[in-house]
Amino acid sequence: MKLLALEISTTSSKAQYVDTKLGESTLLVERNPSSSDVVDVCMHAIQLGRKAAQGREVDRITTAGTWHSLVVCDASNVPIQPLNDWTDVSGRIFCKGLRKDASFVEEYYRESGSMVHAMYPFFKLLKQKTDGIALTGRKISSLAGYLHYLLTGTIKETASMLSGMGLLSTSSIDFHPMAKALGCTISPICDWRDSSTLSKQGSRLLGLSEGIPVLPPLPDGALNQVGSRAEEPGIMTLSMGTSGAMRMIIPEPWFSPIHATWLYRGVDNEFLLGAATSGCSNCVDWYKEHAFNPDVTYAQIEGSLREDSATPIFLPFLVGERCPGWDDTRLASFHDVQESMTTSAFYQGVLQGVVANLYQCYEELLKSEHIPRTIKLSGGVLHSAFWKHLCCNYFCVSMHEDIQKQTSLYGALILAARSASEELPTHTFTVPNVLNPEPEMRDYYTKHYKRYRYWYEKTLIDSTQERSI
């Protein structure tokens, strides 16, 4: 079977062509254009797809994207606002005000599985409505949903995608009452098998024949479960890319008493319990860019690091906090700084701070009493031997390195094959490397986490206070 997958992630676009019979595969990854124009970003992904499939036949096309993107169109499906994704928290003061109403926070959390946070498309839309911007006649979709529209002429969204946008009910496959009250037109909910066909325009853009089935878009987080072969309870995925996230399938809804976790729908509408952080490799890139010369590589920096070095505490909230505190107004900061600490020590402190925030989320997930028997690690962290071992030692549990280079994209390919009642052949799999924690590091990271939690609590801003941003 000949498959083509397109994905738009936070920082890059990806395309992969796979011929399951011949065992051929072409993977292309490029950074997204700096433009926030919706069509520009989608066209970049389409161009990669055209390159990957050039001169080849394709039986199925599948599309994917990030969970929290927002595209607002007019009645003719023309985007009328710049692209919004999870990094846009410009509505944080608005959401800070909403979080003062405890009853509203609890109601929204139970209705949607999401927290009151400026990252979510629901609150971007609610702020516009509150500001007097009429949403009547506006059509709403995810970025991947709009990519699907450019290829097929039809906008479709899965329950999984809509749940991560803060629009879907936790009790049924339908929009929750607050989403319905927005007044805009939200893309119809469809099953992931409900394909459209490549239109004349899509055919011209991709250089492929009209009529090829195109699967509706699915979010990268849910696809990560599929690509990691974590489609049953007891397997947790921990993906560390631009942001960080952990997820596991659970048999029935669970809500954190302190709203520390989220509850979305997976590919087959199963419940997906998770927690995510806004600061991951974006924090690492930020510090490297500001502290080292451009010609210095990550490998050169990490070559001189020792895991038990003296490092500052870093709170990784460059774009606010997601889980567990959901404070989109929080700021990043360094603490316990010593005169002897070098730029390398600060770099290591950033790595540790990111992992500490993820471990904090992990503790909250365990309160659900769903204890993962396996943790599968994926994302850019796997490119760093130092960071992935640091992560394993910090959690003090064994972790399986994910063998797929692009896990969510691979998950999309698995589903494309399944839509034709096929499975990707088993010869594409190899035995994963297992990271095991080093017992001698436990005391070091226990003390680090205690320091992290001290500064995390110390820098909390009381809900009655206002912070200047």
C-alpha cells in the first residue's frame, strides 16, 4: 500500500511517503515559515508532500496537526485572522480574571476536560466575543482541519482534535453548552475513518490524481499514542519536543481535584488522561541562543556536563505555565545562583528544570491511581544522550526509547493503513532501547526536586494580585 502523511507541528512541517509492499520510505521535515498566514503554513506542508510523493502513486493521504491551533474563517472559508496556536497566550489577563470564579473553573473543567487557560481556542474565541467581536457567521477549525480543506474542499474535525481545542463535551461526542453558546460555526464532528477525496485543487497542489481518499485530521498527541503502540491502558507516552506532554488511555473519566491534569478524547474517542508543559526544548533553544555562540553545537555543550554538578534551579515558564498550575501569567526564572556557576551549569539547570516540571505533572497523574507499567519516551530529547538519561534518572523509572523518528506522523500512517483494513508490516519495528535509572543519582535528584518545589511555591502569585506583563 502507498501512503502519504502530512503534519504541521508547532515549529515544522513534515511529510512521509511509505510503500508498505516495497518497504520504501521518504521523510521530509522543514521548519515552518515565519509567516502566521494560515494558507502559507498549509502550503508549506503541501509542498513537502509533493516532494515526498513525486513520481509515485498514492493510495491514501492522511493529515495531522497540533492539538490547540485555531483558524477563523469567513462564510467562504477564507481565513480572516492570523494563525493562533498554543504559544499565543495574549489572552492571559482575561483568563486570569475568569480563574477567580471558582465555580466557573470547576464547571468548565468538568464539561470540557480542559482548564481555564489562554492557550485553548475556546478562550481565544470567548475573549473575542467578550470584546464585542461578533462570531456569528465565522467558521472555526484547527490548522490541520484547514489543511484538509485545501486538499479536499471539505472541513472536517475529529472528536479528538476538538477536545484538545477545549470545545468538546466529556460526557458525549458533542460540543459542550459553553462552546455552542459562542455563536460561531464549528466544523462538524466526524470519525477518523470518514475520509474525503482529493479535489481538483488538491490534485494540482500535490501533483497526484483526483479522488484519492484523504483521512480527516487528527492531533499529534493522540497520534503519538498510536505511533508508540500505546493504544491500551497501562502504557504512558512521554513526548519531549517544543513542549512536553505525558498521556495514557484510561477506561473512564478521571478529574484531578486541583485541576492539575487534562482529559481529552483519543483517536477512537477513548479517554486520554494527560498533562502537558509549555516549556521543553523551546527553553533549551532559548538559553542556547542567548548564552552561546551560534557555531557551538548542543553536543559540544553537553560533552562537558556532569549529571551531579551544582546547577541553578530553573522554572521553565517562558510562555506561562500549563500543568499542573495552569497559570498563563507565570514567568520563567533562575534561583540558587552561585558565583562559580558557568553558562554550561545554567544550560544543565534548564534541562533539569524542564524535567522537574514534567515530573511534577507525573506525580499528579499518579493520583488517578492509573499507574503506567511502561513509559515510552519520544521527541527531540532522544537526540541528546545526556538529557534522556537525566530524564530517566529524575523519574527513577525505566523508560523505553521510541524507535520512530516522527512518532505522531508514523501514527497517522498506521491509521491510513488501517482505513484500508491493513496493518503496517511488522518488519518495520525493531527492539526499543530501554533506559534504566542509576540508583546512585536518586539522592541528587530528590534534593533537586525539593529545591524546585520550594521555588515553585515561593513564586506563586496569589489570585487576588495582579502581575504586570
